Amino acid sequence: MSLPAAPSPSELKLGWSRFLDPHVDDRLITEEGEYILDEIHRHWVTRLWPGIWVLLGMASLASMPLLGHFWWAAMGVGLVLGLLGFWRMHVEYMDRFVVTNLRVYRVHGVLDQRCASMPLARVLDISMQRPFWGQLFGYADFVFENAAQDQGLREIRFVGNPDARLHLFQRVVIRAGLTGRVQSDVADGG
């Protein structure tokens, strides 16, 4: 009688940890030699409005003693603004875009986690759009064109360090060529 196989890393990361971290490593196809070239978090500017909501919630809570019998209204507004702000920050934190030597994929969502991927060989064109605020704060939006056009990877917004990332994307797609696989020297910058 043989012993059961050891649980894989993805089986070990079930439960509450899925709500706190997107675990992008679990989606790698390690049997094919896939490894991460770049993991892109959303730019910090996406947390500005939620941060303002949290600060307004704190101000509302601080005003409770001044409102006398209506303290409960300030507490309700403060709690709602604070919770919404923290929730929105967490949603932004859970949104990841990953470039590997075989494909690009995006993982996002907290309660319902979604993942969309596209092989590098299917990427036809990458364009970068840097809005006015993006020029000031150092972020851009990337648009990936492919033949199908019907997937969750068409537009990746609020990408930090856009010039270096565009260079990496272009280098990875060019080196993937028709094989669909990037050689290891891309990760080394060669």
C-alpha cells in the first residue's frame, strides 16, 4: 500500500490566506519551467482616494463628542467611510499583473478571485498610455493587443515605472517569438 502524495503548495494555501494575498506563485506552471520575470502591483496613487476616505472617517469619529445626542450619526459615517476606504485599499493590493517566461497573467479580486492569462506568442502589440496625472506621479496604462481581443488582459491600469516595464514587455514578447518561451537571459537583462 502506497502513501498518499504530499500536498502541493497550492493545497497548503487554502483558507483565509486567499483573502489576504493573491498567491501568484500558485499559478506558475513549474513543470514547464515557468518562472516570474516581473510581478506588478498597482501604483500607490490608487490608494490616495481610499486613504482620504479613511482620514474622513477618522475625522468623523473624532467629532463624536461635539455632536452630543447625535454622536451615533458621526460614528456611523466614520465607520462606513473607514471600512470602505480600507476595503478599497485591499482590493487595489490584491490586483497583480505577472510577466513570466511563458505568458502574462493577471490575478485580481478578494472574495471572488479571477485570473486571466495569455501566452506570450499571442501578444501582437503593446501600447502605453500615460495620462497627465500619470506623467506627474510616474504611472501609465498598458494595452495588450492580440488576435482574440476577448479576455481579461486587454488593459492594465496604473502600472508604476512604465518605461522600464514597457522595455521588459517588448523584450519578452520579441524573444518569445514563435516558440512561446523566453530564454533565461531576459531575466538577467541580457
